[in-house]
Amino acid sequence: MFGCMRLASRISELKKAGHVILSLRHETGVAVYLLLEGREC
């Protein structure tokens, strides 16, 4: 459980810093987090 709490805290930090994070959750409760990165042309 400690690892999950640390992950949630880190995701919150990244969002506050302006990063875009896509969160996908399966009906069984499994979650996947994707850190989206944009590149300027």
C-alpha cells in the first residue's frame, strides 16, 4: 500500500508542475497512468 500512496503523491506533484497525465482505469480496478509529452515543431 505504501508504494501506491507514493505513486499517487508523485502523480499529484507532476500535475501541479504542469504535466499532462492520462489516467485509464479498467473495471477490475487496474489503473494505467501515461505521462504525455508534447514537442514543439
